[in-house]
Amino acid sequence: MRVIGIESSCDETAVAVYDAELGLLSHRLHSQIAMHQAYGGVVPELASRDHVRRLLPLVRQALCDAQSDRNSIDGVAYTAGPGLIGALLVGAGFASSLSLAWDKPALGIHHLEGHLMAPLLEPKPPAFPFLALLVSGGHTQLVDVAGLGRYRILGETLDDAAGEAFDKTAKLLGLPYPGGAALAKLAEAGRPGRFVFPRPMLDRPGLDFSFSGLKTAALVALRGRVLDDAIRADVARGFQEAVVETLAEKCRRALEATGHRRLVIAGGVGANRRLRERLADVAQSAGAELYFPRTEFCTDNGAMIALAGCMRLTASLAAGGGGPTRGSRLVAARANWELGDSGADAAAATGV
């Protein structure tokens, strides 16, 4: 079983080829960071136009790298949501066109499902079931993952996601877009304990998160101060420690509540070095194993979509349904799409 995966949910255009027996055969990615930096954030219209320009060359390159052609591909997977609707439609339309031209099934994949499956790309993947901390610019969730398509959300952010809070605070510190990684690097030079920010929602039971107040706390701490390098680094360190400690404590609680002995980190913030260190401590204390994808597969990528598509297609065929309809003409994309607790949502969004 061999699937080509297409990711275009935001500001990365990515294509990959995944084989059920041989693993990841190729992955190509074009980042739009340089284009959006001038605006301090992602401009949806520019993102969509750039996806149009990049997709076909990336598909050709990914197929060449994988030594594959249309005849060796069994399915076309694409990100159906959530994300920027214009960007999603570019990928969905392109994938549906390939599906028609190649007479192959098209599979719409939930973007967050892709992130949850990303650690399975590693040489030592986690077995199901596991507890996942899905933490990115748009989402912060604790998910009980029983298997492909079997997800139960244990807790999630009530306002800003952790990655969003990182980016907004980075902007307060005058750091360039995208700010999350720049803030983490700046924090390494900060003095411990110089600024101590609140750990939101740790004073009450439950597994939900809230990070909007941390941004406000950082703003208050900066007010009236001369922002020299030392102050900026100290604030960055204090802010990062607050986010990391909050995420770590919620993971500890979730491991205790579920009894899971496997903890997975997924999403762009999962690349944060301090977060990985702290969660390694939490996992060790709980007697659990910690899993995370390599840094290049923490952020948006085509490999996770190709893998999830391959798993979906294999499961569909194994269930005796004959797999999705080949060459579907329905283009499906959702800007808002909750990660459900069953596989029904994904099937509904494939349009096949």
C-alpha cells in the first residue's frame, strides 16, 4: 500500500510518499515564513496563492525521490481541515484532480489526526493506546488515543493555544515572526526566577488549559520597563517556564487519571527543548515511556498526512468495504473541524 500525502492547511506546502511496508519514501516541504514575515503573520490570500504555485513541482519532486509513478500510488491523501479554508481548498482541489486523473481514491485527513500519528514515523513508534499532548499554534489538547480514529479529548484550551500564546508574547518582546522558536531561544539566556508568571488553572482540578492570561501577565511585566536584552531574556524564560510547567502538570494528572504508560507529544510546540526535558521527567516519575516525532515532523508536514492516509486506506480495505470510491469528484474541506472520538468524522470529510 503506497499513498501520496498533501498538506496545505496554513503556511507550509508539503508532499510526501509513504509505503505501508517500506515506510516513508520521500517528503518535500516549502515554508512560506519568509513571505509572511513582512506582515508579522500569515496572510490567508497570499498563502493560498503560494500553495497553487508550489504543489505541482513538489508532487513531481516527491514522486521522483520515492522512485514512484502514478501506477505505484494506491491513494491520494490530503488535509481536509481544520485550517485556512482557502489554503485547504487548494490542497483538496489538487488532490481530487489527481484522484480523477490517476483513477485512485482520495482521502481527506483530519490535520490533528496527522499530528497524532506523526510519532509513528519514528523507528520506535508508540503502540496503541497512548496519551497524547497535542500542542501547536492553534490547538492545545490532551487526547486519549485508543487507535486510529478512536480519540477522546480529556482536556483542551479554553482560549489561546500554547503556541499562540508563545507567538503573541514574542511579539510583545519585539521578536520576529514566527515568534515561538525565537522566544524559546531567547529564554536560554534568561535568569531563573527573575520573573515568575502564574500557572493557569493548576489551582483547580481538571485537564483544561487557559493561556490568554499569561500573555496579559507578560504585558504587565513589561510595562514601564526599558527593554534591554537582559529584561527580554528574563521575561522570555519566565513565560516559557510557566507554559511548560502548566503543560507538564496537566500531563502528569492525565497519566494518573488514565493509567496510560505511553505519553506522546505532537504538534509544533512539541519541538520546544525545555518542554521535552520537563515531560521526560514527568514520564519517568509516572513510569511511562515518552514518544515524540523528530523536529521536522512536529510542525506541519506531508509525511504525517501520507501516513494517516495509508492507515485509513488499509483499514478500509481490511474492513471489507473495498476502500474509498476511486476518482471522486467531491472536493471536501472544513475550516473548523473538531477531533471526534470515532472515525466517522474522517470518513465524512473525505468526499469519497
